[in-house]
Amino acid sequence: MSPAQQTLLAANEASEHRPLIITLFALFVLATLGITIWAGRQTKDAADFYAGGRQFSAFQNGLAVSGDYMSAASFLGIAGAIALFGYDGFLYSIGFLVAWLVALLLVAEPLRNSGRYTMGDVLAYRMRQRPVRTAAGTSTIVVSIFYLLAQMAGAGVLVSLLLGITSDAGKILIVALVGVLMIVYVSIGGMKGTTWVQMVKAVLLIGGTILITFLVLLKFNFNISDLLGQAAENSGKGAAFLEPGLQYGMTGTSKLDFVSLGIALVLGTAGLPHILIRFYTVPDAKAARKSVNWAIGIIGGFYLMTIALGFGAAALISQDEIIASNPSGNTAAPLLALHLGGVDSTWGAILLATISAVAFATILAVVAGLTLASSSSFAHDIYANVIRRGKASGAEEVRAARWATVFIGVVSIGLGALARDLNVAGLVALAFAVAASANLPTILYSLFWKRFTTQGALWSIYGGLIVAVGLVLFSPVVSGDPKAMFPEVDFAWFPLKNPGIISIPFGFLMGWLGTILSKEEPDAKKYAELEVRSLTGTGAH
């Protein structure tokens, strides 16, 4: 039987139990909509919409941060990357986890102490409000849209597998459905609704991953050596599957691409807008720090289990079948669930439906968090403080955020349709690169460099943003590659798939250069106030 026939068989078996699959999906969507409507009724003002009233405990926020961070890239993309490339695929897990140390040590506590709702609050504290808030809002929206691409792509391949949809029009319709749900979640529930959905999703994802990990290890009598050996043999690549270099070691360019990817993953988390705004939902800096500790523990456990997800798929499913289902391996985890339960059994269909519903929950929760981050930044930074010059009421801000949600949702649907065949872990790595290039240098300079000026902030944000996005547009991710967004054309002159190795140092350089060449005298008093506030929490909102 050919790989395509095997995949078709899997889809057909799933189709026999399609009422069950659709019921599970519908139950989750209805449950999360119920949570959203309940939370929406408790959203009284801008503080509730943006920061959930700052009422969440450290554990609750840690759980929500985990739910926000463990995206389709984590569950679908990493499992697929490991299933296809072995050791090199697992590097994503390491990078995503190590990145939390940067967030914990440098950003979490000072950011919670210094701002109110967005990254722009921190930057505008000691600099000229309007230009800095405009830049911060622009960067937040761009990074969020890059991240949203990955979630939309994951939703498309996941639901297509379950419902047996093979047409491009059908996949685009699925992406549009996710976008509409995302708009509803954020518009109605705000931060409270989004946070509760993320907490529920985190519990479901960890539970589903533990179940699959247990079943994989049970299959190999809890002998990890046997699991890895079978994965190497079944992959057709032998020992090379368990060694570095299968994806990133063939040429000098691919090795450089790996270094670029690693830099982006490790530095990107501390600049991701949807992660940064989570620190504002807790009552104080101590809770922010504790919530990151909780998140590290939960996320660390999850990424360890991706070994079982990825290598289990490689051991139990042929490489050709994984690729036939999705060229980038995004369906490896759901296919693994089906094979563990039995391709021709009801238990297999139930397991497939359950894991796919968990993955869909993951996507919905993360897109809600991303959309909330970008719409909040537009409403609070650009609309309220730039367009209305600080004269907008809280109700007007929330209304602007809801309209921004609709606009960002529409843009994400359009771009997500184009990105539906790309590996979602790779797409998220691009968002990390853009965040580390534009946001991280500006945040660190603003918090820790007394001389930093408005011009330095603008050069850093726009410089990092333009270079990162520009290099992506002219990279093999967009054109000149069979798996690119536009495979039929080739205008790629930048050889790397991740721009981090160039754009991140450039963002730091432009922040330094803009400050050195600026004629603006930094406000020493304002910096002293910011320093005291960021380190002690005195005067924090």
C-alpha cells in the first residue's frame, strides 16, 4: 500500500467516526464560548479588558502563560520536525524552553513594575509618547500577525485531516472559521475570557500529551533506547536520524541557518507581545516572577514529552505517510494518536478525535492571546495616546480594540491561507526573530541604559522590524522553494530561512547608533524613577 493510500485509509477510518469527531470539536467550541461570554459579562472597564482586572494568581497566570506559549508550533510543528528530522527537530524544543530563562531573568519583573497594559507603556515612560507608542504598536501588530500565520496554518491541516478535506478552498474555509472564532473570543471576553480559555487549554494539552507519551512508552515497554532505535530504523536514515546535521548540517548555509534559528528562539520569547502582556494580569511583581516559574515547570515537562511525540511518530509511521498527509509533518501527532489506537478501530478514531480537539483548542487559545495583544496595543498605544492624544475614555479604547480585532482577524485569515503548507514551528521561529530584532533591544535599552533616547528607540524598533521582515520576504520561506508560500516563483536572494543572525544584532546596533547620534538629552530624573519602579515595584499600577 502506498503512503498516499495509507493516509487516505486513515482519513476514511476517521470519516466513519466523523459524527464523534465533530461532536468533540463542537463541545469544546461551545464550552470555550460559554467561558468567554461569562467572562465578557464581568468585563466592566479597560483594566478588565486589557489585564483581566489584575486578579489572577501566580499559578493561574503561569498556567495561562503555558497555554499561550504551547502553540500549534509546539504540539504539531515540533512533533512533525522531530518525526522527519530526528535530533535536529528536537532543537526547537530546547530553544523554546531555554528562552524562558531570558524572559525570567531580564524582562518579567521589571516589565510588570513599569507598565500598565502594553510594551508601549514602558517605552513611553521616559521618552516622547506619540512616536514611541506608534512604533511599539506597529511592531506588536507585525509580530502578532507572523505568529498568527503559524496557528492558522496548523488549524487548516488539522481539521482537513479530520474531515477528509483535500481541496484548497476547503482548507481556506477552515482558516476563515478559526479567524471568526478568534474575533468572537477577543471581542466578547477580553483578557479575562482569553485567560480562562488558555488555562483550560493548557490542562487539556498537558493531559493529552501525557496520554500519548504513556501509550508510546507502553508500546516499547518503557524502554526509550528501543523507541529511539526503532525511530532511526523506520526513518530510513539509520543512526544519522539520532545525530546532529540531518536538517541543518548538510551545507555551510544550513549550519548558519541553524545558528540563526537558535538565536531567534532563545531571544525571541522576551520580546513576544502576547507573552509580555500576560505579566500585567497579576497583582504584583512577585506574582509575575512566580508565574514565570510555574510556566517554566509546565512548559519544561511538555517539551520533554515532545521526544515521545516526535520519535514515536517516526517509529510507528512511515516517513512517506507523514509527508503524504502534510509535506511539513504538521499532522504527525494526530496520525500517531490514530496509529496508537489502531487505524481501523473505534479506539483509534476516538484517540485521533481527542488529540485533534486538544490541538484545535491549542490553536484557538493562542490566536485569541495574539489578537488580544495586537488589538490592545493598537487601541491603547496608537488610538488612545497618538490619535486621541490621551483624551480617549476607557470605553472608547475598548471599542477601538474590538474593531482592531476584526481587522487583524481578516488580515490573518488572508495570510494564513497562503501559509497553510509551511511547517508551523518554522513559521513561529520567524515571529521570534522579528520580536527579538525589534522589541527586545528596545525593551532592554529602555530598562537598563540611562542614556537611551527616543531616536534610539525608533531606530531600534523600525530598523530591526524592517530588516527582519525584509529578509523573510526575500528568503526561501516565501519563494524559490517547493515548500514556500509561492513555490512557483523565485525572488529569494537571502539564503537563510530565519533572519535572526542578521536582524537581531542589527536591531541592537540601530538602538545604540540612534542614541549616540541623537541630540536629545535623556531625562535623568525619569530614568531614575523608572529604575526604582522596575526594580522595586514602587508606584507600579
